[in-house]
Amino acid sequence: MKKLFITTVFALGSLTAFAQEEQATDATETATEAVAQDAFAEVALEEVPEAVTTMVETNYPGATINKASKNEANQYKLEVSLEDGTSGALIVDEEGNAVQQ
């Protein structure tokens, strides 16, 4: 009877360990996907194309570009401050077309 009880305890313990391991794998895959979507690398403000800076000046008069980043698709992520103290981020392609605001 003792052997049956001990065998049952070990069997249930093994199943629980395998169930927990699978959940940890799913969390890792999700984190990897989130990182892959935001692949912008910071660039100097002097490297931002004139078309991009002209678009910001035209659509947001008095705005200041504080930080610029670029991804492999030649899209620029800009952190912009307005005169009234508000700030935000813009994603613009290299021709000055807004991709996402």
C-alpha cells in the first residue's frame, strides 16, 4: 500500500512539473515578438533627412525634435516637443510621410 501511495505522489508531481514548464515557454515567445516589433536604433539629429524635418516644421509649427531613431525600413521615430509643453512621438518615412502618430 505504501508503494502505491508513493508511486501516485511521484506521478502527480511529475505531471505538475511538465505543465508548469510549458507555460514558461509561451511567455518567452511573447516577449521575443514584442522586442522584434520595435527595432529602432537611435541616430543623430543631423542624420534625419530634410524632408522629415520639413514635415515636422510644416505640420507642427514651433515643434522641436528631441530624439530620433531609425529602423531597417528607413522609417524615423521622432520624439517631439511642442511650444505648449506637450510632447509625443511620430513615426515618419524618409520622404516625410506620416506612418503612425
